[in-house]
Amino acid sequence: MSPHPILTQRFDTSDVAFSTIDKEIAALREKIRTLHAFRNTFTSVHALPSEILTRIFSFVRHLPGTDLYHGNDFLKWIAVTHVSQQWRNVAIGSPLLWSDLSSTYKQHVTETWLRRSKSAPLS
């Protein structure tokens, strides 16, 4: 396997080197993200319709001990939004998942939840 082309370049300054390398790292991360997303399309869970995922997320959201600021389990139920881009899009696009607010939420969390709840009835 040949070395990455950036490893054979000469740079005038370390600033130019850092900038060039950082841009290449960002491009490679985006390629990896794209490949992961494509790979996920071959999993069985990817075949689940959005309505089924939303229903599952709703059950997870309302399990005891999965509230946003419950004990030491910060962001416990929101982990579903980090599984895949599809799951994130489905969860964030499901207003009812974001309609149960708590006075214990920090202001930026409440604002985010209100925005995501769209016109769903709040509780």
C-alpha cells in the first residue's frame, strides 16, 4: 500500500502544514461518515419504517430512569439519536418525542425540545 500523498508533500511553514493536514483529516472523516451511513443501509434495522422506529423510541423515552437529567444517566434515552443518521433523523423529526418537558431542564435544552416538538401538545 502506497503512503498517503500528503505524507510526501513539503510545506513552507507549519501553519500551512497544519491547515492542509486538517483539511485532509476533515475530508477523510466525511468519507468515513458517508461509508458508515451506506454500510448501515444493509442492516436489518434500517429496513424498519419510520413509524415503527418512532413507536420504539417513544417506549424508550418513557421508560423509568431514561429522563434527560435522571440521576447520573445524563442523556440516557437520547442515545437513540446517535445510533445512525436514519435514527437521528427519525427521532428529531418526531415532535411527540420532544413534547414532555421538565422544569429541571436547562434553558438551552428546553429551547431545543420546544423547537423539536413543533406544534405537538406539551406536557
